[in-house]
Amino acid sequence: MTVSNPTDSDKNQISYRASGVDIDAGNRLVEIIKPFAQRTLRPEALGGIGGFGALFEVPGKYRQPVLVSGTDGVGTKLKLAFQYARHATIGIDLVAMSVNDILVQGAEPLFFLDYFACGKLDVETAAQVIQGIAHGCEQAGCALIGGETAEMPGMYPEGEYDLAGFAVGVVEKDRIIDGSSIRENDLVLGIASSGPHSNGFSLIRKILDRHAGQPDTGLDETWLIDALLAPTRIYVKSVLALLAELPVKGLAHITGGGLLENIPRILPDGAMAHVDRSTWVRPPLFDWLQQHGNVTDEEMLRVFNCGIGMIVIVAPEHALTAIDGLRSGGEIVWQIGDIKSRKPGTPSIVIT
């Protein structure tokens, strides 16, 4: 291609870079993230990062494969990432929110795509975020096979960005977990969370704003921020290992809506979950948030996971084996309740 020298009439021309979009910076970012994405690839991924579309072959081990998809973001947890310049793990949160969601139907995550949008591309910051996404994909065993980096001047404040992600998994049609087999006397197991994960941060930031005007001389602020920004735990490998060994009746990812709203989502008509809060150790962060925000018990249970990030429901005869298996997979797990019959007009969950 031949490019002519500018003439006098060309001197007032405006370039894409002058309007705020740096194509070269985007290209540099792609080159930086390629090795990280490469580490996540599975044999079924056809091609690599940089194509117009991402190709992925359904694994041949499935007889009747059903695809399960999920999409999510990180919410206003991003605001704390901006404020404290903590960008390295926010990508793990992004992956976790989608892969944990599709996991609860028994699906093995296959691949993930991300969307990173900003007003002006800071290559170093974006690289940290996307490297975190790659780390999350490695934890989930899925391939990072594509994404979009959008530089949109005027859309976002300086130094801020937005994230969204999309995961696709697969499950055998006859092994889909939908909660329909849950019965009275089944047991409810709770797997520990790593913190608030990526939910409730609008309330958290409100509490932090209130606390900022009332300094706590005994507070270790580093502990607080570390606890708040701890990346969402990814349960994929431990739970898939459990599913390969035992018939699990129900799984619930405890996200927005907390324990109060997410557990009932998987219960069939006529079933009620009874959960006993004394059966697990609530992390100190939630005590701090409740105390400094003057938050009611019910609101805590409706907004936060309160230390339980994933629910597993099994038959009584499988409970000990399930607990041992999850612990062998690196999880902290408790038996936190059981299933009872429910009469019409009564609540589908009781937490005492």
C-alpha cells in the first residue's frame, strides 16, 4: 500500500487517534494478552485470539450434549478497584460470576469471552485485567478464546472501565441438575465463599462512605480492602469432581439476593429449606459490615452470601462422602441445613 505525503489541504484532517481512539494501543494489548490466553486453551479450541469469530468444537465424550450459557459483570466492585488501583484480580471475579452460574446445572465450562470497555485505553491496566480473566479461566478449566476491547472517548470517566463476560458450558442431557429430585430430609451443604464475591457492593460502598466520616482507630484498612476485593471463588473443579462421583440433587450459586433468594430458586414445589446460621463460621468482614452499616439480619441474608458461596443438596446417605470429597478438592464445607416439606402459603426457606 502506498501512502501519499500530505498536502496543504490535508493539514486540517482529523485522525482516529486525535479523536481519542488509539488503534496501535489496542494492537499492543492483543499481543500482550496472547500468551496468557494461550495457556487456557483446550484441545477443542480451533484457532487463537485475533480472529473475527471464535471456534470451539463440542467435546466428543458427550452422548447428548446440551449447551449451557451465562453472562454477567462485576458490578460496582469495579469502583473499589478503581479507587485502590487493584486491577489484577477483578478479571477472576468476572469469570467466576458466569462459570459458577452455569456450573449449578451440572455444566462443564468450555470457553469464555470478555468485553472490556473504556474511554481511553490504558494498556497496562487493561493487560492486568485481562490477565486476571485468563487466570480465572485456568481455575475454571475453560478456554479464553476471544473478546472485545472497546475504546469509546467520552463514555467513561478517566481511569474507569467496564467489564462483561460470557461463558458456555456443556452437560449431558440426562445429567442436568434442576432441583426436581430434591425431597424431604435431603441435606443442605454450604461451601465457603472467599468474601462478598461480586455482590452487594453498592451497599458496601455506602457503608464505607459512612465509616469514612467516623474513623475507627482500631481498623486495619489494608485488611478491610483486601477482604472486600478478594476475588470470587471459582468452584468448578471441586464440584465437577463431586458430580463425577455422586448424584447431586441441587446446586445454588449464592449471588445477588443472598441466601434468602438463591436457595429457593432450585427447590421444587412442596419443599422448604431450613438453614441454621450457627453451623458455619461467618467471616469477620460481614460482622464489620453489619455493625458499621447498622444492617438488619434479614438484609444481610438477602444481600450477601454471609460466608457461603455455593449450596449443594444431596441425599442423607451421600452427605459425608460429599463433604469429604469437597474438602479433598480444597473447599471448606459444612452441613448447614436440611429440606422439609412445605405447605402452601408458607415460606420456601427458613434461616434461624
